[in-house]
Amino acid sequence: MPEDIEDKKGLSLTGQSPVQALKTSVSQGKTNGVVNGKPANLEKSGLVYGVINGLINTLGNNGNKGKRNERRRRKLTEGPVARGLTNGNGLINGNGLINGNGFINGRGLTNGKRFLYGDKMPYLPRTKRGVTYGIVFIIILSLIIGPYFYITGLPDIITIDGAFGDWEEVPKYTDGLGEVKNSDIDIEKVAVVNDEKATEISVYVKVDGNILKGDGTSVTSADGRKINDGLDTIDIFVDMDSEETTGYSVGGLGADAHMRIIGWGNVVRRAVGASFDDMRSKDDWNGFSHQFPVAASCDGSELEAQMDLEYVGKKVRSPKVYVIASDNTGEKDDLDFTFSTDFGLLYFMQREIEMPILIPGSFSNCVSSWKCSAEVQSYWIEGVTLTRLGGKGGNGIGDGGGSDSFENEDKDVSMVRFYVDGDGNGIFDEHVDTKLGTGQLIDGIVNIPFGESYKISIDETKIFFAVVDISPNANNGNTLGWQLTEVSTKNGYVSIGRAVRGLSHISVPSSIVIDGAFADWANYQEYNDEINDVKRLTASTPGKGNSQKQAVPNIDISGIKVAKEKKDISFYIRVEGEMMSGSAILDLPTMRFSDTTSTTTVSHPSTEPEEITLPVAIGEDLTMIYIDSDNDAKTGYNYSGLGADYLIQISGKNGVVKGSNLSKYEDGNWKYLCNVDVGIDEHRLETQVLLSRLGLDDGNDNSKIKVAFKTTSWSGAFDEYSEFGRSGDRAYPTGLVWINEISPGGKWVELWCNSTSEVSIQNWYIYGINANRWYRLTGTISAKSYRVFLSVSWLLASDTLILFSPNPDPGGDPYITEDYTTYNINPSVCNWGRDNNAGDGMGSWTTTSLDTQGERNEPVVVSEFEELFVPIFVVSVSAIVFIRKRSKKRR
């Protein structure tokens, strides 16, 4: 923290005394008419804001007491109480109780027409009249004083100062904890306040740990781009006009404005806002091009941020808010709901359930389910509206004739019923659960009014089920799912979370159909991939294979299937997160910065917002399937030792496939051939291509097709999966021998035999792609043992090493890929090997100790000091030798 800034309550951030602060604030207010970014006018002059922010916020015991007392005084003389009690619309001389249309001198109780001085009251005995007047007096007094106590308990303005007392009475909404590993970005509570004149909006965020903790560690990508500065980030999206059709598409909102607060060490390092240009695509992150200042502050687990609505330039109508917290590894916590300045929150989240196989003529099939919670107030639900997902046709675009939308067929469904879970076990049971209403499917939509309003009390959680009867005339092969699109209530704000993508088959097709339902894949073996192994290439971590692990579950491959049928070949990929989710948050180049402040409050006033023109940035996820149709590594595109002749590329965002195509590798370039069908659900993707497109005639073709899979995010994070033969046999490794350790410094390679008997490796080869050199192997390798091959003189510090074995099929390619790995290490401090603490030679690749030749590898963590030590040592010794030689010459 700079020396002229004291981190004390009661002193200004400039270190001035209260009197100096007053003089400065008044002077600046008179001269510029703008203080803290507020426009100059009679009511909001620099003088007024200068006095309030320069003096009142700095006086009092420790500063806070002065601010709180001043807020109370302002509430009574300027805020809603003033307008409510005196000369306003409330109690006195307004439309309220006194001299207005209310109790006194109005048309209400006092001096009006109905009670005290209106039509004459009937005569009552003196004693009874005294009691009556006493009761009336108490009622009037309570009506006058009661609102005062209520209103003074709510803030009329939020001050961004790192003190959160003004948020105490604001309703807060609770997000689920434990959804991410990092507690510092695990959102716990949120709140929003829109000031009474709708000129500012303030947002509160609390996390389970320490907000904006970060670590301050800088990471640079392999191409020299700065990936992050060890930052934690809070992104706040605001839908000003409550119109999903305008603004940036995120969290079910059409966000018209965005606030980004960045920091580490529990300090706000920068806060910036941007409004969205509706002339750009709703998925274009760079539509946030009109930047403006934002005030933000944090302390411990809490953060507050505030923006001036005049910068957005849209009519304010019950603003809605959505929040995302993220850290420097890519892990993020998306708020489970949107929330609003409207009072209360009722939110529905669709649950993942096992999708049943639907039989024509069957009854009471539970296809969809939702969890619902009420906060701040109770809700009365009067009905719901569901929209059908699925139907007739495919879910992709291409050879299969599918389309982006299904053709709805109402005749598939004879009745839809809506139930609430009766015993709280989350499992539908029509004998226990309570039916709330029924409806008919008409043009793909079903409205279900409830027989009577269903109450959900404060902090209560309920489970609901959508249950269908399938018509006897339903079309076999059609698919069915539901999306909750509307909830009718008597009161409050309702948030409906995104639909969990999942479809049921009405009878299972006899072959693979690309439709987004996956029951037709049940009989095909799934091969699992290691999870939490997503990587991103970096320049600062060469000792760890030139990559940094990232927490990006949406591209983290967990399973693979391949189905080769008579006329086509189909591919299935499962990820840990949401398939084709894409990235809602991208790194704007305009927001890259260096740490320039150490204060806990950041505000960047500016009279003119900055206009920026940026290229389109969609943030799509990408899936690539490399296909070696001729099983020849020497032809096609070289992808990790695979000779890929064809490539399927599929892109998407927000659960929607944006593009899918098949290309052929010719003359050193990928040439577009056609679109392909694609179907997805919450975690899975399926696609299919005709064999004729791959130059293969039919299912009797004996060529062994090899395939490699890769998923990537916008940021360059990626996950890969090994080759497959056409039968689904893993080719990584396919045999019983694989590479165990590589020592570029020692110039040796170690293999491991996992067989229970001796294996011949005569005429096997090790090939280095970057070195473009071969090493021929001879002899055998004993069962369950290592064998080290010395004098591999061409080994490089950075390469892709492939282990080939002779192909016993004379009609095929001469060699089969047994194993391969890509690495980039410092040979002087580590080797590259498998983490095989299990003792069988298998394990994930990592940096290993230099001295484990012929034995189990020992993983090591390579520090930056170790990476730099050798070159520093060499330079130092050279310098010493040089100096000594010069000294001898002088003698």
C-alpha cells in the first residue's frame, strides 16, 4: 500500500485530515461539478457530494459511525421517509394520512368525510367515547410511527466502502455450497439494490472462503499471450429491461450491462463495466464494447459493486442479475439462479434423472423433474407451462437429413400430469406423490393449471415431476423431453434455470440414430478416459510437459464409443461437464492490466465512456475427431503419430450445436466435404458419417479405421483421447508393451512389459517426430519387467515419441502404433515418465526423477529455481574462469 494511504477508518484514502478532505471535496465539486462520476446539477452538485463524501464519510468514531448517523439523517430529510411522512406521498400534507387523501385533513380518517370531522358519529356515552378516541389515537400514532421504524431499517443508498452494515437489512439469496473445490469462488449469498430514483444498481456477493483471494502467479501461453495473473474474478451481469431477446446471452438473461471485478490478496485490483451493443450477436462477448467506471470493494468473504445506470442508456424495468465467480485455474461457480430487484425469489432447477425408455400405450412415465425453493417470502403457485423437447427427426445438420429442430407430433402424448414429491425421497411414486394438475399437449406446449394454489413456504424446498402417458399411436423412434418455460404465481420473482438436456426414446431404434437420445448406444462398450486431465499449453511450465492443468469439465473427456455399421460409422463422446457449453466469460484484451493500486476500494470515474471496437468472440467449445481411414501413418495429416485423412469438427455454445462438418486432408490443407449430423444431451455427443464419404464401400471393408479425439475450449485448454480401431479396441497402448520413461539428458528410453510372459520386440521402432529419427529394437522383454535402451543419441528435450510394432497383417500398414507421448522438459533436472506408483508401469505422464532407470518411476515437481539453476551455474562458472584469466594476464 502506498505510504500516503492509511488503511484506517475515518481517514480519506488520500491520507488527508477531515478538514482537508472537506476543502478538497468542496473545491473539486465547485470546479468540476463531478464527484465520483456523478453529473453536475443543482441536487447532485459537486458541493453536495463533496461535503457528503469528503467530510461526513470521514468524521465520527472510526468513520463508520459518522456515515451511519448521516445516512439516518438523510433518510429522514431526503429519502423515502421524508417523502412518506412530510409533504410527500405518505402521511403528512401528501396523499397519505395528514392534510392529504389519508387520515388528517384529507378525505380519510381525520378532517375527511368518513371518520373524525366528516359525517357525524353517533352519540356515545362519555366513557365509551373516551375509549373510542383512545383507540383511534393509538391507531393513528402507530400508523405514523410504524412506517418510520420500518423504513429507517432499510437502506436508501449503498455506499461502496468495504463496510457492509448498509447491506444488513437487504434480502439475500442463497446459492448451493460445495459446487466447486475452491471455496474462495464458491458463491454463498447474493443481493441487489436499485436506488429509488433508478440511477444506480448495487450488487452484493459473498463466498464461502475469502473473496478475490487469488495467488498473484502469472502464467503465459506457449505463443506468448498472458493467460492470467493469478487472478480471481467476479463477473456480474445485469438485464436492465428484463428482455431476454436483447443483450448478451448468459444464465438465461439478456444482459445489457456487465461488471467485472478482478483481484487477488483479498484486494480489488480493478473494476470495470461495459454495456452491450444490441447490433452484435447475442453470443458475442465483445458486444460489451462501451466501457464505463464501476465502484467496487471487498473485505473477507464479502464484495460490493455499484454502477451508474445512465451509462447503459436503457429503460430500467425490474433489473435481473446473474453472477459468475472464477479463479486462475479455470474453475468457476455459476449462480444457480437469476435474482431481481423485485422482492423474493422462487427458483426452479431441473434435475438430472435416468431417462426411461417409453413404450406406446404406457402410463405414468416420469420424464422430467425439478427442484424448487422459496426465499425471503412464501409463494403460491397456480400452474406451470411445459414445452416439448425432441419429437420426430434428428438433432443435427448433414447427411442424415436432420435439422436443428424436431418436428413435434402431439399424438405421441395422450396426457401430461404434474406432481409434487410427497415423501421427499426425490423418486416418483404416483401412490405417494400428490397430483397438482393435468394438461394436453397442443402444438408442442402443455399448460397445466393447478386445481388449487400450491404454497411453498420461506426456505422450503420441493421436488416436482412431469409425468406422461404415451399414446398407443405414438411413433416408434421419436424422442421426448420437457422444458419448464413458465410458472404462474400470485406474488414475487420467479427464476427458471436452464433446461437439463435429456431425451427419452419412444421404443429404441435398431441402429444408431443421431437424435440426442442415447438408449441406442447401450450395447456398445464405453472406454473410459482419465478425468481432471484437461491441459493448456504454457511457456512458463516446461518442466511439466509444457502444459498447465485446467479445471474445465465441459471439455474433459470421460468416455468414448465407436459403432461401425454396414453403411456408416458413428462416434460417441462423454464429458464430465456440460457438453457444448462454451465459455460465457472471455478475456477482453481491453481488460488486461497490471496491479496499480493496493486499496480495498476501486472506482474509476470518467466523464466520457470509452468506445472500443473488437472482433467477434463467441467462446465456443470445439470437438475434433481425426479419422485415419487407410491405417497409414505416412499419409494424411500427422496428428500425434496418426495419419488422419478426414476430420470431423463440431462447435457449440450454451448447449446448442453451432456448426458441424467433415473435411478431407488434401495437398496439405483441410478441404470441406459436407455437414454431419450431431445430437447432444447434458453430457454426451453423438455424430455419424457415411462410410462412402471416407472412401470405404460398405461394412465388409477390411481396412482398420483408426480414430483420435480432441476437445478444446476458447482459451486453448484441451483434452485428448487415444486411437481406436474400428472394433473399438484401444490403441493407446494396444499391445502389452509401452513406453515407461524417457531421458533426453541420459539419451535412453525405458519400456515396460505388462504381459505375464516374455514378449518379442524384434524389429520394433521408436520414432521421434521432431528429431525425424528412428531407433530399431531387437530381442525380447521379460514378463512384468523393464528394459532400457541406451544410446538413443538423437533424443530431444521437446518431442513426440512413438513406439511402433510390425503389423502381422500383410495387407495393412507395415507398422502399428503401440504407444506415444508428447513432452517438453529440461533434461538437466528431470526425465519424462509415467506415474506408476501402482507398480505395473501404467500411469499418467509427468516429470520424473533422473535416477529411476530400470525401476519404478518417482514423480518430481520441478520448480522454476531448478529450471534456472543450471544455466545460472554455467554462466557463473564461465564468468569466474574469464575473470581469473584476465587477472593472470594483467600480472
